Amino acid sequence: MLLINERIAIPDEEFSFDYARASGPGGQNVNKVASKVILRWHPGNSPSLPPAVKDRLLRAVASKLTTEGELIVTSQLTRDQGRNVDDCLEKVRRLVLAASVPPKTRRPTKPTKASRERRLESKGKRSETKKLRRKLDGD
């Protein structure tokens, strides 16, 4: 069971794991042991996610989904397969946790009187600078 927060938990049955040989250092171990972990999950079909969280998550990871709607997360951080499984699950947990926080609604604000005055003053200075660069009239 992958615990996201106190309200969201995803059962292990929703995830499928594949294993492959990892690249990088490790000597002969690299050629023998399948320590790279490939996690596959269908977030769109997940009954564990509330609808609002699911929508935000699908929008956030849209570029990472396959054509079947499958999210693929890999890890080959360590030489230990178990720790790589934990790393994949942690990556998924962080993605869902970020999607579980609703975005703040923007409330439009008016500029303050002082900021409007500063803006007009800087525009006046800039105008004066450009005016001084012009050629004089031929009177």
C-alpha cells in the first residue's frame, strides 16, 4: 500500500513492475543482475484517487503518459532492486502529492497609488532622456 497522505492510499495491485539490467558502474554485477525497476501505472483508471486529484495529476503528467494512458516511472539509482522499487514508488508518491494540493485561486488586485506614481515618474524620466537625445529644430 502506497500512502500518499491521510486521505489517499494506492494499493500495490494497481502497480506492475518490470526489471531490466541497469547501466552504469557495478562491474560484472551489471551484466548479471536486473536492478533497474520500471513501474507501470494507469492513473486514469485508478479508483484510489479522488476525481479532482486525478484530473490535476493527468494534466501534470500528460507528456509522460503512453498512448494507453499508462505512466511509466523508472529507477536505476542504486544497485539494489528493492531500493529502486522504493525510489519508483516515492517518485509516484511525490507526483500524486503535488496533484493533491489544489491550486491557489488568483484574486486580481489593483496597483497602489504609490506604485502608479512611481511608474508615471519613471515614464517621465525616460521621456525626458529620449527628448534630450533628439536633434534640435533648425530655427
